[in-house]
Amino acid sequence: MRRRGPVLVIDNDAARRSDDVGFVAVCVTSLEGLGRIVSRFGSEAAGVALQAYVQRLESVLRDGDQLIQINESKYCLLLKDLLDGNHALLAGQKLERAFGVPLMYRDSPIRLELRAGIASGEGLHGDAELLFRAAEAARETAVIQRSVWAIGNALDVRNLQRDWRLAEELDSAIENHQLRLYYQPQIACRNSRICGAEGLIRWEHRDGLLTPEQFLPHLDATGMLALTGHVIRRCVADLAADASMPGLSINLPATQLLDPVMQQHVLDELSLWNVDPARLTLELAEDGFMHHAADLDGGLRNLRERGVRIALDDCGSGRAALRQFRDMPIDEIKIDRSLIAGLMSDPFDCYVTRMLIDFGHFLDLDVIAKGVESTTVIEQLTEFGCDQLQGFGVSPPLSVEAFAEWRQSRAITPDS
């Protein structure tokens, strides 16, 4: 589902002609709970409530202000010639007082549940729609927070508009292969030889290279499945195209690997591209893994039996009990970057990191430290006996072409 912006009802042409309106505020209001009034008191009571709603809105208007109807239960107040943004806050307080007293209907009190969003700015000058959108977004916030009113601003709306645009462009970006995998190298502690890389999705957008945090929230379940399928195919295809490329890992949502169809999709892609399954590692976040551990167990064991490696990502950040590690169908653990960030400054993080390394080795698991940023951290992890390192202290994520050049510049063959 995509979020859409509201339809503007303010006359932009009139707003552009209003050069003397000074500081203005747009207030979008709605009367909530009409259905509850109808079911409790009848449709006549709802009509009386709507009349009272409009009258109370009119009571806060000053000379020159406008009240514009959007629909039966939603109105827009255009408040002109304000002193500043604080003056707009007074409008919210006036609305709160006006609706603080229940409506009496046949000796029964009816609470008029107002929700309002307010946005203000220096004149309209063609920005009426932007202010309206900011006010509507603030009204939605008031509805969620169950408050009488909330404040919005044009910057928030510009960000929302960018989000809506990204959401609309994302489907075609997947179809047109604008989403690419960048690979962050992993090196062995003992000899600094490259031993793998994690595939990280990036969107080569006209606004620049976008990270998952900037576009994944706009994907619905169908879009996430399409993206996951694209990531798996791209990773396996890159392995097939370069026999010297080390093993690659990709992070998949645990909920998707619950589906036998997705599990089979992984195996089908490896077969289609004739890639050794041992060159592919599937990473699952610790929290997602533990939440679905019982349901995931059979599918993950099947993938491992076919040669695919399984990694527990963000280890140390979730709720896994140490005893549970013994029976997990995994080959490696990746220590969460938050622990690595505190390695040199926080004794607790240092102790937990060393404990996880020793514990992983006791279970015959490979241990990878994420978020490695400095030489001192590398030296400490090497002293602790960590197996592999990943982070900007080793290399940032690289395009597949840059990754090949990086490997060549080191003149090192992949560590088996």
C-alpha cells in the first residue's frame, strides 16, 4: 500500500494574489467518532454534533480568517495576519478550549472529538498546498496520538513528498535493475587475506546512491519478495560470472525464509547458474531467527544439507540464550557492530565480545566481527582470536567492478 498526499482545496491563485497576508497558518480539522454518536444517540444527534462542530470552529475565527469545507466532517481554517509561529499555537489552544465542553443533547452530554493539524509560514505565495499538506500530516499525527491538535511544518511535508515519490519509483527501479549489490569485503584476522564479502543492496538513484534505510520502508510485502528474489539472483549471478570471487553472503528476512518456496528459490538459482552452494551464505538477524526458530529449523537444515551456509547476524544484540546456540543449524556468527563500537571503551562490550568469540569456537563456528573501524580494534580482535573482520576499517562497500579491482590491487587470491 502506498501513502498518498491529500487533495488541496485552498485556491492557490487566490493565495498567490494575497501579498499582504503576512504570517499565516493553515489548520485542518476533523470531527471524529461520528459513527459512535449515531450508534448511541441516533442520526439526528450526529447532525446536531456536526452543526455544533462548525459553530465552534467559527467561534475561533477573527476578521479576515476563512473557514473552508473539505467534506462533511473536515474543515480547513485559513488564519491570516499572524504575528509569528507562536501566534499559530494560540489558535490550537483556542480550539482546545472551544471543544473542551461537551455538547448537551436531550440532557445527555456528547463529547465532540476534535482532531486538528496546524502549519504556519510567512505568507502563502503559492505554497498553500504545501502548508495544507503539512497541516493534514499534523492532523493525522493528532489522530494517532489522540490529542486535540498537533503542529506540522513544510520541511516535514517536503520529506513526505520525497518519500511518496520514492515509493512510486521503487517498483520500476526493481524491474529496471537500478538496485545493485555492493560488496563489503571480509578478511581473515590471522593473515589479512580476503575470505568473503557481504552483499549490501544499493539504489543507483538520480538523487545519489540510496541505502536500504532510505527506501526499504516504502516496500510492501509483495515488493519485499520481489526485491529478495532480485538480490538472490544478482548475488548468484555475480558468483557465476567470476570464479575467483570469494564466497558471498546476503541478509534475508527470517519471515521470508519460512516459506518453502523461497528456500527452493535459493536452490534453484544456484542450480540455474551452476554455482557451488558452499559459496553462498544466508544471514539471518538474531532477533528474527529466535522469533521463528522452531519453524525455520527444518528449512535451514535442508539448505545446509545442500551446501548453503547459514550465519546468525547481529549476534549479541538480541535475546538468544547461550544454550540455544548449541542446536542452531548455523555455520557462523557475526558479532553485532554495537559491541565492536564499544570494544576499546566499554569493559562490558569487550568482555561480551571475547566471550562470544570463545563460545563460537567452542561450538566449531566461524566468528566474524562487524563494524570494524580502526587498527586498534583490529589488533584487539586478532588478539581475541576472531576469525574474520568486516567494516570500514577494512573497506567500505564496493560495486562489483570496484570489488574486483580491490582484490586485484591486494594481489591476494581468495582464502579457501
